[in-house]
Amino acid sequence: MSDKETLSVYAEKAQEYEQMTDRGGTIDPALRAFIDGIPKGGHVLDLGCGPGQAAATMAAHGLSVIATDAVPEMVALAQKADGVTARVASFDEIEGEDLYDGVWANFSLLHASRTDMPRYLDAICRALRPGGWFHIGTKLGTGEARDKIGRLYTYYEQDELETLLDARGLTITDRSFGDTVGLDGVAAKWICLRAHA
């Protein structure tokens, strides 16, 4: 993600976003399923980690976690968690082959442009070990638009998102849906998919 306005919003609102996404110790069911699918001590990439709550939870459950985000203010928050290695990196810096037992991309890739998404997914698939797990969360809809605080979103319908994963040989095993109020104060419908390589 390289949209400067989106990055600026997250930098300015990092503390607010951390408070908004704090689940008070409860584990999101999708995160629980993801963790349960990873071997004990397995290596995971939290792509677009934000303030790092998911990364911290994964580390607390015995996983080796690399957390990346394009916003230094978010990385600074994620670095506070025990067992999490966090660094500043964009989606363009997804590198390596057969590195991870899982890649967690929870409401991060929705900021990538539709034209860039296929190459990011290709890079993720290369970085996944055979049988590794991929989680993606995104908002449902069509087209691209900015929200009322300036973040740029690319929206996907379920069929389009599933086709992107299917085309890369990923087998979708879990789907979840919801409608949640975000940082902009607006409720939005979303989808999460879990798939294995």
C-alpha cells in the first residue's frame, strides 16, 4: 500500500485505532481458527499488522511472528508485544519462498489497488510453505473509494475474492461475514476467508 493519504490517516490515528481494535483479551474466532491450523512454533507473517494485537495473540500461543506495516507509528505499537518481530514494510516487500506456515492479512490488503492485488497474492503464495494457511479480511462491495476520513479502499464481492484465491491454487475452507463500525464511525459489511496452499 502506497497511498500517502491512507498512510497519513493511520499514522495520525494509531493510538485511536489501537484502542478501537482492543478486544480486551478475547480472541476473534477467525484468529483462533488460524492459530489452531498452524503447527506449534510455526512461522507466521502478520501482513499489515496495525497496532499488533493479532501478532501478540499469535506469539502468546507459541508462534514465531513477523509483523509488518507501512506505518511506522503502527510498527512502534506492535513492537511492544513479547515475541513479535515488527518492521516497517509495504506490500511490495513481501519476499522469499516457503518461509511461512501462515500469512494473516486481516483488513490490510483492502488498501491495495485492484491492479496490484494479483501480484501481492502471488508473492504471498510463494512465501507460504506447502499446506500453509492464508487469512484475508476485506470489506464487501464494488469499486474503489475513500472513506470519510480519507482512507482509500478497494472493495470486493465474495465471488471476485474467491476467484482470486482459487486461481492461485488456494483451497478455501472457512468463510465468515459481518457488519462492523470502523475507525470512520461507519458500519461496513465484510468478509474473511481462510484458505490453505
